[in-house]
Amino acid sequence: NGYNTFGSTADNTYYNWKDVALTTTVLTSGFHMLTFTVTGSAINLDAFKFVTTYYDDVDSYGTQITEDGTTIFEAENLTPAAGSFKVESPTGDAASLTSGGKSTGNYASGTVLNMVFSLKEKANVDIIGVMAKYEDTYSLRDNVKFELDGATLTPDAVTFGHTDTNLYWNWKNVTIASQSLTSGKHTFMVTAIGADNTMPNVDCFKIVTKGMGASFIATN
């Protein structure tokens, strides 16, 4: 690539290591080979690095998250992997409390929602569901199963119920998970395990990333 600036430094007369960018290219999935051939006086070599960034590959790696912030999966835009729900449009003050003016309800028993996202780097992640239920006494854990990468999640305890000024759409931000995740692909799954129409109405699910790339230990 034409790079030729090596040389010594004041305190290191030989091993002045440099990262030399050989190329940037778009590769298809599958097998690839890099060949290194010495044709003259070879340099000292420590390693070859392959720095990969996935983008515009939603089918394989889901929604790409490359920086700290909030990624929203609107419930009304999700296609159930199984089962069904109905899209509803709250009115009045309730509409202003949703992320997009729409929500989902009337979930059939056994309905499955899959949300796939990919982290560019490790990060602290909060998964939050914006949900509503008319009843004050309601067990979210007994009616909805939450999983991340195949592991069951236990959401925060929450009291739903209506309010005097909002008889139904008393939306709550429910923290479903708060943990460190490694870079790469992750799958968040929601399953209605109760009877028909016992899963809460859902506005959206939020993936909140913090400290992306920081030097904490990331575990699943």
C-alpha cells in the first residue's frame, strides 16, 4: 500500500511497531484467504489483524448498535414468529405517552416476538419494555417469558393498573434485564405463556447501551 515510514524512536531503536493498514474492503460471507509473500527484505512481523464491522445486514445480524444510546423496537412493527396480536391506537393523553402513537394488544397465547441486535463493541445494556395492564394485581412473570440468547430473564416486579386520569393506558417502563454483553449478535425473545389476551399491551422495547467499548468485564 505504499507505506514506508518505519524508523527508530528516541527510546526504542529497533522495535518501533506500526499498525499498517493494508486494505479496507467489503467481503461476502464464507471462506477468504490472505497471502503474505516475501519478495525482498522483509520487515519484522508481529501479527495480522482483521477488524470486522457488520452493517446493512439486518437479516443475519439484526439491528446494528454502534454507539451508546437507545434503540427502539416498536411492537406494532414486529412480525410474530408464532401467534398473533392486534395493533391499537390509544387516544388522548395515552397517545402522547407512547413512542409512536401505536401499541399492540390482544396477544394470543403462545405468541413469540424475536428481536435481534448486534453490538459493535461490548457494552452495558438495559432491556426495557414499555407496557400497560388494566389490573393492579397481575403477575408479569407468570404470563410472559423473556429470554436473552437462550437464557431466561427475570423482569423487575411491577404494579400496573389504571389511574384516575388514565383509565387504561397507564404505561410503565419495566426493566427486563440490566447486564454487560459482549460484542456481536444477541437475540431477545418474548413469549406470551398465559392465556389469550393476558400478555400486557406493549408500546415498544428499548435496548439502552452504555459504556460501549469500556474496559469492564463483559459477561452474558
